Amino acid sequence: MHILLAASAFNSLTQRVHAELRERGHSVAVELALPGTRLADAVAQHRPDLVLAPMLKTAIPPEVFTAHTCLVVHPGPVGDRGPSSLDWAVGDGATRWAVTVLQAEAEMDAGDVWASVECPLPPVAKSDAYRGEIADAALAAVVLAVDRFASGTYTPRPQYTGRTRPPMRQEHRRIDWQRDATDTVVRALRAADSRPGVLDDLLGGRWYLHGGHPEDGLRGRPGELLATRAGAICRATADGAVWIPELRAVRTPGQPAPVKLPATLALGDLLPALPELPAPAWSDTDADPHAAGRRTWADISYREEGSAGFLSFSFPGGAMGTDHCRRLLAAYREACTRPTSVLVLGGGRDFFSNGIHLGVIEAAPDPAAESWANIHAMNDLVEAVLTTTDRLVIAALGGNAAAGGTMLALAADEVWCRSGAVLNPHYRLMGLHGSEYWTYTLPRRTGSAAAKRLTEEALPVGAEAARRLGLVDRTIECTPQAFADETARLAVRLADWPATHSRIAGKKARREVDEQLRPLAAYREAELARMAEAFDDPAAPYHALRRAFVRKEPPEATPEHLACRVPGRRVPAAPRRADVTAPAEQNRAAGTDGC
């Protein structure tokens, strides 16, 4: 079938649906519901067999849903209605939820049901659950609904009852720091972690708070700031404290939309003198700080199990600023001093990495200089992985990866990927050539022709397709919550496997051969020369594309690379493809600011 995805953004779920439906042999086009555009005109051009809305914030107009079958993905169970379904579920502490695919009609979320799939809802941030359990359930429901529609024999079930909940607004999200306990505050923060954030008063200003993690070891006067750690601030609650990793200033009328930033960077000189607390030390047997009975937060941690080491990291939105890269490199070098034969890099349930931190770059006094510093820091990290020859390095992708984050994974000896992850191995949509040694690592895995296609088409790749292409060595079919344990089991088994030691013995020789053919420094120099052209030229597309991306400015039209032309089904349009295509909402899974 020819399926048209109508979406407000080409976000993580839309990308995953796009990749999965293409995997199943469908032709798939995307049209973004943008200000000043008419969805009816786009549908008339595409003449699809089916219209599917994975994430649509506006109503499908009657002239569309009366002429075509239009299926809407709603992140809630049958009968749940309203635009803030998942926000309410996370805020209320629900432990199970569902995703429903229903037919569009005049009343929002009240149409006939084509499929509904239940899922667990663990105590994680809304965007994390959205990319994890909710996305898994959504894919299962979408595939079932599409198959049922294709059969031509299925009759969807009507909804006889329903409950419409209002949009969750800031008055519903408000935190009472004097009275609210830590768990209450954390739920409020998690329900708004990527967008819109929780509006709050802090240090004489108004800020949106993004992300929240409980802290049991610190106490103070409710509402006061207690400490900092790795860019986050710790704030006292009525019975404990929470870590808040990011802040976003309130927009000033007439000024550009503020950028979400690490909390300490956002506050700048407003931040009082506070102790910078190091991350807690983990023992060889503690998988996380909760194992010792204390809840706290750290974005980088290390542990060991047998002869396997696990260097875990989790940065908001997967974006890795200069500081993130340098701290992770220091931790990586320290992990390489340990007596292990396998080192697992990553292994968390959400984003692996999306590359350099475009938000920090945009907010820097000199974005070109910060771009240069950030890409060098990413390259240093990738080089360290590429030149590790005394152990096997496994990149474990529990969630999505894009641009330089994908190339960081490809630097490892093996890439293990959860079946629900989506990869975007390209830079073109940000007007960049790319670095992170991709001209070395990508072709050696996929071949030159496939590498060229992946970087030029700039389309998302599902986990199974990535395995067939050679981007991924192993796909792991499990829930997001189970990924860390499953990765650990496989890594320990690999470390104990006799053949592993012979593989390690051959690594140094292979690296020396590759170095003789072309030094790594040559790849880096050539890539950075192209990057410098974009960074140093104020008129280069990179700067406008970056600005639009991090400030959430909508494009003027759906990018051409998302429009799948099917001969005979679409009115021919004048060619408008350029060397650089606006990113639209590409890779804008909630919270991503990387590249």
C-alpha cells in the first residue's frame, strides 16, 4: 500500500513507524501539518491508500477523513481522550497504559478502534516512556491496524464510553516546594521533562524546569538550591531533594525562543556558590545507586560483572556537549585500566547519543568556536574507542542514535541494538559533512555504496534493517527495562568465551594494518576541514538550520526527502531538492539537541 503519514513533527515515533512500514514493503510518504498549509491539498496530491497519524497535534479536517480512511495513534487506552494523555498517566503514577489506533472523526479520540495494545509504564520520564514502552505498543498497534485495513474484512469496534481529560497546563504542573514530597515533585517533573517543562520561580526569575531525579542523601530548606553535579542543580523538597538537569528561560516578547540548557549553564552568574558534588562511587556488584538503598543521580557510571565492564551514560536528549564528551572520555580511559576483557559502552534504556550539543552551541557567545570545541571533544572520544586494542568494546544501544552518536557506536567492535531503536546515520539535514571518523567506520561496515545512500537519503533506519546493512551486529528483542540486564548477560558470556581472547589478540594487528593504509589522523583532518567550512562561514546553512532546530522553528514546507513519490499516484511537483534540506522535525524526538 501507499501510506501517507500526517504528523506535526517527524519525531521519534513517526520515524519508527516510517521505518517499520517501509520494512514491511509499503511505500511511505510524510506530510507535516504546518502553519499555513492544508492537509487536504497534501492528501489530494499523494492519493494514498491509507492516512496514518502517528503524532498529530491538530485535527484531521472532515474533507480528509470522509474521503479517506484516516487512522490516529492515541497514546492512551480505549476511552481515554484528550491531548495530554501520557502527561496525566505519568503525573498520576500509572503503572500500566496502552496505545490505541482509532479512526478519525469529528470528535477527537472518539472514533472506531482498529487496534489497542497495553504496555507497562515504568517510573521514568514521559519522553523516555514515549520512546520506549509507548513506542513499542504503538508499533504493535499500528502494524495490527494496517494489516486489518489491508485485509479489507475487518470491522473496527465503536467506542461507547469515554473520558475526555483537559490539556495539562502549567496550573496542573505547579510544584509547591514547601509542601510537596520528593516523589510528588519527581512525578510533576517527569510528566513535563522534554516539553513543556514545569514553569517555576528560581533565583528571582521564571524558568521552565526539565527533568527530575530523586535524591535521598541531601536535605535543606524546601525550595533552596543545595548543590550541583555535572551541570545539574539539586533542589530541596519537603522531605528530600531532586536533581534538575536542564532549564529553559521564559521567552521575552520580541526575542527568539530560549534554548534548553544544562541548568548551571542556563543560570550562569545567577547561580550562588554551591558545592559541586562528585558522582557516587559504585562497587563492583552495584548495578546502580538504588542498589545501596539510596536514590541519587549521575549521568555517567561504571560497574563490573565478572570480566565485563559496563560504562553507562545518559545525557538529556542524547546531546553531548564538550563537557559531556570530556567527562565520558575520562571515564572511558579509567574503565580501560580495569582488568576486563569486554567493555560495554552505553546500555541505558533511552538515547544512546545524538552527537554534538546544538543547544549549547547555539547559546554560546561564539557558536563557531563552540562547534569546533565540541566536535574535537567528540572526535577524541571516538578515537579512544577506535584505538582500544586490549579488550572488546561493545556499543549497547537501548534507544535511538543519530549523526555523531551513531558514529560513536560504530567505533566499537560490535554494536548491539534493542529491537525498538532507530538509527539516523547522517548529518546532511544540519548542513554538515560530519566527522567522528565516519568516513572510516561507516564504509567498512556497510560498503561505500550503502554509506553514500544512507548519508544522502537521510532517512531513519530501524534496528533490523540496520543489522542487515551491517550497522548493527546484534538486535536484542526485549523491553526497554530489560535491556540493561540482557546486555549484561550477553556481555558476561562473551567475556568468558574462549574465542574472545583470540579476537582481542588480533585487534592490534588489524588496527596497525588499517593505520598503514590510511592513518586515522588523515580521516580526522579531512573531515574537520569540511566541518570548518560550515562552522566558520556565517552564511553557511548550518547556522540557520541549527538555530531553527534548537528553537523549534517550523519549516516552511515538508522537506522533499520525506515525500515518497509513487508514479501515477502523486501530482508531479517542481523539483526543489538542494544540497541541504531543512531538518523539519527530523530527529526531534522530544528533547534531542544533538548532531
